[in-house]
Amino acid sequence: MMPHEVFELPREILPGDIDELGHVNNVVYLRWVQDAAIAHWSSATTAAQQGEVAWVAVRHEIDYKHPALPSDGVLARTWVGTADSHRFERHTEIVRAADRKLLARARTMWCPINRTTGRLARVSDEIRARFSTGPTSGGPA
């Protein structure tokens, strides 16, 4: 699958990110997945769209391939896969910046929430078309 749009976010490894084995703790990868999703959404939408819709993660899957070490620079690369009016599938790869070696791969399902009501929101065709590689209307992704 070719991503619709790949967004890259550099991440710095902080001393507190390192676990007792001397590499980045698994929970830090999840933080990077979320950081990349938020940054991508913020960079590609209007203030009005951001004011209307918030996102809630309903499922994360992460495959850890290689450890990130304290001296590594990393990039979180993300894009949206299939989407319907109520679910967006987002893919994220964490790669070492120096050689683009894949360190981890994640798939997250996100649901849009109306910021005013706190209820499930329907995402406009404009937003689905902007982000998604899959169906832009109709049934489940």
C-alpha cells in the first residue's frame, strides 16, 4: 500500500526514555505514535477543523523490530490508511534517522469526537479525502 501522504516528525530520545536494558522503553514508542498523529493532524487541518474534532485512539498494535538506543535520532513516519465517517486507520513507522532502519511499526484505529458534545463525530468528506487512501464514504473501512 502506498501512503496517501507521509508525514515525518523527528523525535529526540531523552534520558528518561531509556529502560533497564539500555534502549528505548516500549511505552515511549506509543508516545511517539501519538505525537506523530497529533502533529500530522495539526499541520494539515484548519484551526476551525481542529476546534470541531478531537481524536480518541480505540486500538493500538505495535510490532517492535529493533531497539532504539540513546545515541539514535529517530523519525516517526505516519499516514492514514482506510477511513470511513467514524474510523480512521493510521499507520506509523519509527525509523532510525541516520539509515532509515525500521525500529517499530504501528497501526492505530482512531475515532473522531465532537469537541462540543463529547460524542462520536462524523468526519466530513473533505477531511476523509485529505487524509485517507481508502474509501471516502459509505461503509466500514
